[in-house]
Amino acid sequence: MIVKDVQARTIKNSRREDTIEVSVFSDKGKFVASAPSGKSKGRHEARDFSVNGINFSVNFVTAIGRKIASELLQLDDFSDLEKIEKLVRKIDKTPTWSLIGANALYALEAALLKAIAASYEQELWQFFCEKPKFTPMPLGNAIGGGKHVKQETKTDFQEFLFLPQTKNFFDAYFMNMQAYKIAKQLLIGKDKRYDGNLTDENSFAATLSNLEVLQIMKETRQIAHDKFNVEIQIGIDAAASSFFRNDKYHYNNPEKKLSKDEQIMFMINLINEYGLNYVEDPFHEDDFASFSVLMKKISSHNMKCLLAADDLTATQFKRVEMAVKEKCINALIVKPNQNGSLLETKRIVDFAKDNNITPIISHRSGETMDNTIAHLAVGWQCPIIKAGILGKERFAKLNEILRIERKAAGK
């Protein structure tokens, strides 16, 4: 595949913030990809846009595009992205793409991959896995708070999540929507101050405490099981770095301060009392030790719970390697734009699988209509995709997996 032209421009994400969209033109047509943006950003993730601003990132991609087209680079394989990264590295020699910006590199590589796949008359997911053994299960954010909402009274934890246990994506997608509706009715009945406000990811911005919301999640799980005879697992994304300071976890709703050891016990108690099957970022982003202690407790007590890292690992291979070495996790959030390089992101996914770590492809709170992560989740055979429940930007991913599932089944 020979690239004829590359164009980059700014667009708005779901929070109405500027982000980047890249269009690649080849003999097969136009292929577009765009990058999301996180609100709760890990300190260790790559810089989203250039130190010189987003416009510099846009101009950088356009310049690289001209270089790609003028040199008539032959791009036929996933590994050929290395040619692109070598071009970028001639100018941007920083370890975390501080000059081009990880969002810009990710959008460029995603658009190029779509063009390469099309040269084989394939969709992106088929380019990696023509006959997938499964489609990912949707991990959906139903109730939330933290940095995803601006209201004064909110949950300290950032997300409260559903993970249906079904045989196919269609049924899981349906169950997440039903659980979302049930949770809404329970929330309205118990949260007298709830005014209909939603978080950045279109989950319900409750004013209740973490424990009160967990009770709603627990009740929703039971109601859904009684009505549909389907098991729905529940979990949290604590995003604990957002309320950790001076060696304490500072909770506001209700007010309390927990030491690291107290936070570990708090998480163990939550897993046991509410039957949590998923816990993400329960400790701050540099606390490998606490993750390791909790992981040991989960393993030794045979708790059926995924302990996932996001801010701890930030889709950076060295940090993932450290988390595996220290036995910190059994699940891993993978956000391609946290890294920028899809080559490196795929390396992380493969490394996780090789070490019995569940890779979870994830959206960001500030999303676009791009559906690349849906294709990567299927093509890379990730068991779970975290892509929300409601909202047009979330539907863009969820509906795409639904379509892929039907196509892969020959329907």
C-alpha cells in the first residue's frame, strides 16, 4: 500500500475539547482516525499533544504525511509502522513523544492501519484476526463521580461498573442497558439530591457515598438476575490517585483519611461485602507494593476478582513489566493513546496474555466517534472492552463490535 496524502486537523471530543483527527489517502480511498482525551490522566502516560500545543501536533503529522508520500514508503504489514516511527524519531527523540504528542501518533497509525487492511480487502479487525474465537465483553460505567463530574457532592470513586456474563456480545450489550435502567430507578429512589446530572462518560452523577452506590449496584445485580436469569458482575474504578495526598487517601463523602494499610483493608472488605468482581486503581499510581499485597489476598482467598491497573501502568511497557514482576495485577487497562505507538501497545497486550493478565481495551472520558478500539479489541482478542454504556461516542464502539460479531458469525 502506497500513501498518496495525509491530512490532520483539530476536531472536538465529547467534552468539547480540541483533539486531533487524521485522514490517510491511498488507492483504496480515505481512512480516518481520531484520538480521545482523558480527564483523569496518569502521571506516567505519554503526553497527549506536543509541548508546543495541539496545532504543532497537527502540523507535525501533516509534515510526516508529506514525507511518507514523497518517499513512497511501502506499508503492507503491521510491523511496517516501524518505518513511520523511525521517521518521527528523527525529529522527536523524547521517550514519551513530547514533540508530536501521543494522541497525534496514535491517530496517524490507526488511520494508516485502516488503509493497510483495506489494501487486502479487509476491515481492521480482520487484518489481525480473520476468525475471532470470541468478541469482547463490555465493561460499562453506570454510576460515577471523581474527576468525571464537576458537582460539589459526589462519589469519591470515579466509576461503578457492570460486566455481564453472557455467551455473546449482543446479550451482554442488552444486559448492560437493562442494568443501567434498573440502577437509574434505584438511584432516583434513594438519592433525593440527584438532579439528572451525568458524568463525562454518561453515567449517573450520584451525590451518595461510595457504599450507598455499591449497595445500589448490588441490588441491581440481583434484580437483573431475577428478571433475566443472567449474572452481572460489578466493580469499581477507584481512581485512587485523584484523592491521595500526603501519604493518605482523603475521602470527602463522607470525610475520612485512610493510611495505605487501611486502604488495603478497606478494599478487601469492599470485595467481600459487595461481591466485587472488578477493582481498578484502588491505590495511587506509584504504589506497586499495595497492589501486590491486595493481589496476594485475592489469590490466596480465591476471590473471583480482577485487580486492574490503569494509572499504575499507563500503557507503558516497563511499568507493565514491573507490575507483572511484582505480581501486582491480574488485569490491565490498555489505552492506545496513553502510549501513542500501536506497535508498543500490541506488545503490551501480548505480554499481558503471556503472563495470564487480562488485557482490557479502554476508551477515555473525552471520546470521539472513532471506532478503532472496537477493531483492536476484537482483532487482538482482548476479553473485555471498557467503552461505557450510553452516549453516541460510546455507541460508536459498542455498535461496531455488535456489527463485527454478526459479520464474523456470517450473519
